Amino acid sequence: MRRIVTIGLTLVVVALIGWRMAGREEAEPASATGPAPALTAYAREVVVTTTNADGQVAWQITTPAARYYDEEDFWQLDSPEWQLTAQQGPPWTGHADHGRSWAGHSRARLEGDVVMRREGPSGVTRIDTPRIDLDIPARYAETDQPVTLTGPDYRIRGQGALAWLDEQRIVLPDNARGRYHAAPR
């Protein structure tokens, strides 16, 4: 019996690790701790747009300055502002102090006063954090940094977040504490 329980727990742990790592084959390029990469291009007033299979805008990012590093194949962005179109409902918009995009603009890391917001029929949902990683095609975001999640009638703080943006599902996995203000009847 003990062997069956041990095997069962092992399978659950392996499945969770596999799920967490699925689709994350594109590692972030050029570590900040390594040697500086060689600059290939510099551009000002940049607008980068990616489209889905139907030709609809999936992701658009605007930045006053961008640097491209060909050897590492990534863009470094100053003060990016973005719009991430949802499959249904209004888009997610936001800004950050800086960011980088790689893997053909399918991955992004946004850092420094990151704000993501979505204005829906019931009000604004907002995520504030120092850093967030985005998987653009999956419309998935995650961070291990402190997070404040604010909605029309709640405010929750926690450590880390997992966000399935199309599903409008946001999980704060650690130390989540908040307030909910129920509407009077």
C-alpha cells in the first residue's frame, strides 16, 4: 500500500512539473549577469504588431526606443505600452518601465512598475507588480514577485500570480490577503 501511495504522489509531482514547464521551451535570452550582447539595431518611436491566424491584432506594443540584438534574437524596450487582445471581451492593456521580447514576439518580460488592466462591463481589473512574464500566444502571464490585484469591489495582495488572460482567471498562490466590499442590497 505504501508503495502505491509513493508511486501515486510521484506521478502527481511529475505531472505538475510537466504542466508548469509545458510550452516554455524558449528561454529568455542574454542573461543580465553575462557579457553585454552586441547591439544590431536601434529604433525610435517603434510600434510592433503581431497578428493571429485570422489576421486580427493579437499583440501590439509601442515604445519610444527599442534595441535589437540579432545574435541573441531579442528586443529591449524602453517604457513599453501594450495591448493584448483577448479572444472574447475587451483587451488587456498596460505599461512598464522597460521590457524585452523574444521568440518572434511570442514571449515578453516586463519589469519596473508593471501595470496590466482590463476594463470590462463590471469595472476595471488591474494587476500591479515589479515584473511579469508573458506567453503571448497562450495569453498567459506569471510572476513570482509581489502582486496587487484590484477589481471593482476588491483589492488583494499576494506573492506571485498566474493569469490565464482569456479565461479571466487569476490565481495568487502565496500569502494572498485582501478586502472585498459587498454592494449594499
